[in-house]
Amino acid sequence: MEIFGIRIIHNSFLRILLIISFFLLAATFIPVFGLFFLIFIPLLTFFYSTFVGKIKTAAAFFIPVMLLILLSRLSQFNTPYLVMLTMGMAGFIISAETEKGSSIEKTIIYPSLIVIGAICIYFIYSGFELSVNPWSLVQQFVSQTIEQNISIYSQLPLDKEDINLLKDNKQIFVGVFTGIFPALAVILSIAVVWINVLTGREMLRRTAMPASKLDRLCQWKAPDFIIWIFIIAGGLLLIPDEHIRFFNLNLLLIICFIYLLQGFAITSFFFQSKSIPLIFRYLFYFLIAAQQFLMIPIAAVGLFDIWVDFRKFFRKNQASI
């Protein structure tokens, strides 16, 4: 059996161990691009837990993680084993919720809370250990991240004026991204889980295994009451109080992201109802990744779906053909 170009043997513990170990080692030792392998660790634990069983997958996951912990202790080499444990546990939770037939919301929210909680614990514990305000560590983290990105951009064939503009406005970027860091942490956590769930669902389909309610992701719709939170949070931004603006800005960004996901669900429904070839679907998503401003109309579609119900409109069009 072959899945995404990877040949799978049903009961091969060694093969699972090697694949998971490769992802963990790549996430540890490959600079920059190692993040890609780290992001998809939940996919491995989700898919294999569902496909071959939790015990075998747990053994294949924890053996290399324990070796990395041992390496970290013996050689004083920093390995992101805590992050790996968090990501792996997120995949196990996705698998458990999928097998229970839980709602799409629970399948996404529960593992996302694990990731968000781990981020909070990291900054709080680090602040306590260093006797520093955790928020100061957040500012330091944002500053270092922006510096690293500027350094990467400096190595690319970009105009020197653009690079100098980034350097000159570094403090502004630090202030902006620090101010929306809570929203970014929540959004990135949900986005990572969402991507792993979607990819895992497609892999399970190729094994002819049912993915429960995940097959109805294109039907997903945000609860209607969220629109009132969106309106209130937007209105409260007009209040000239720093703390109120901070809270409502982050809340507003999270709600916008929720409507973006609903917009993607509607887009997926359109692709399926019109039987759009996969190559054009992937091209569409690639364009969105390359031109992020396209996310704005997609989020708007998700927002206005409250009143328009685009999926009902697509069904009517399909029935009339």
C-alpha cells in the first residue's frame, strides 16, 4: 500500500519507528526547514494511531524522543524534545477524538489547547526560573524571531532598500507582534492542528478507513453567536484604554481567523460540488500561500455566510445543471 509516495506495511513497527525518528531528527538538526518536519509530527501520531494502533505508535514515538532527551542531557545539546512531546500528544488526541466520533470542533480544539497550554507553561515557567516577568520573555522571543527573519531576508536577492527598511523599523515590528502575540499563538496552534487533521484525513481515505465526522469538514460552520463577539470586540477597540484595546484586538484577530476557516470550508465545498480537479485546488491554495491578501476575501465569505448561506446557493446551482 502506498500513501503520498510512502510505502506502508501494515504491521511494520520498524518502518513506523524509522519514519517518526526521521521527522524528529530532521526537526532537531535541520536549521529553518526543520520547522516543517516539526509541524507534521501530529500527523504521524494521528495517522499511525488510527491506522496501526496506539500502543505501537506510542512506542515508535517515545523511543526516539527518549533518546533525544538522553542526548540533550549527556552532551548539553539543546533538543526541542518538549515541543516534540507536545506535538506528538496533539496527534494522539486527534486520533482519540476521531475514533470516538467527536464533533469537528472537539477534534480541533482539544489538541489545540494542548499546544496553547504548552506555550503558556513555557513562558510562565521560564519567567519563574529566571525571575523575569513572562511578558518580558515574550518580547525577547518576538525580538529574536524578527532579527532571525531579517537575517534570512538579508541573504535573499532582495533590494537593499527593503532590507534597510525592515532594519530601521524593527522596533515597530517588535511592538506590533508583541501586542498580538496571544492571538498569534492561538491562531498558529489551531492552524497547525487543522492542517494535520486535513492531511491525516486524506491519508486515512487512501487506506479506505473511515474518518468519522472529518469527512464533513466542508460543511463546518462557526456558531452564529460569534458574530456578536466580533461586533462588540470591534466596537470596544474605539475605547482609548491600552488594556481594553490589547484584549479586544487579540480577540478580534482570533475571530477573524475562525471566519477564515469557515471561508476555507465553503471553498472546499465549492470545489467538491463542482468536482474541480485536485491540481486546480492545490494551485488555488498555493496562490493563497503566496499572496496572503487573498485570505481577506475568503474570511469575508466566511463572515457573510451567516446571511447568504453560500453552500445552499452552490447546491441550487448544481441541481439546476
